[in-house]
Amino acid sequence: MKDKEIYDGFNITLVKKAKKGTSYFAAEEIVGESIKNPTKNIQDVEKRGKAFYEKTTETAHAIFRELVHCIEKGLDPASDKVQRIIKKHHTFTEQLQNATQEVYIAMAQLYQEHPEYRKELDPFHPQLAEFMAQAMREFADHSL
């Protein structure tokens, strides 16, 4: 992965911004403001180091794979098993962002609608983004 790709992947403010009027414009603003320690330049990325980004990606991908298994088993996004996985995702997200109810619901919208998020999720399973967004909203509504 190139430095620029790493940089863009971990700071939503540096990814191509949504145009006003897109369905996820407000969600992108909410999530962007919630980042605890945003990278401001390539030097910030280098300070964190490659291992940080690899571990972050590895953790996220493991969660995505667990959710794909749930989709393949036909589980409901509100099921106890799925909600336990989403709780892991929320805990993971909390390391990087202030994942309040509002932020987590906005993040669910981004996962479902933002083309950059879809590029990451769709290769795991074509239904992952929708499934995960539903599960995240359920978690936010009942646990946050």
C-alpha cells in the first residue's frame, strides 16, 4: 500500500469530500469531527508507523469476515451473535473516534452509502455494507 493510500484510508478529511446535497454529506462531517487524533500530514502518518495501520486494518478485516459468516448463516443484524460482533466493532472504533450514538449512526450511513467505504466492504461480501449498517444502527439505538 502506498503512503498516500494509507494516509487517505485513515483520515476521512483527506478523502475526496462529499458534495453538498449527497445523502451522506452530513454523516461525513459528523464522523470527520469525531476523530480523536487525526493525521494532518504524511509526517503524522509516519509517526504512527506501518505497524499501527497494519494492525488497524487487520482488526477491521477480521470483524468484516465475522459479519460475512453471519450473513452466510442468514442471521438477522439484530441477533445476539451479530450484536456481539458489532460491540467489538464499536469498541475498536472507540480507539480512533468518539463513537457516540450520533457518530456511530452516521458511520453506519457512510458504510452503506459512501463509495469509498463501499470499495472496502463490497469485496468481502456484496451485502456486507447494508447488513453492517443495519446492525450498527440497531446497536446504537439499543446500546449507546
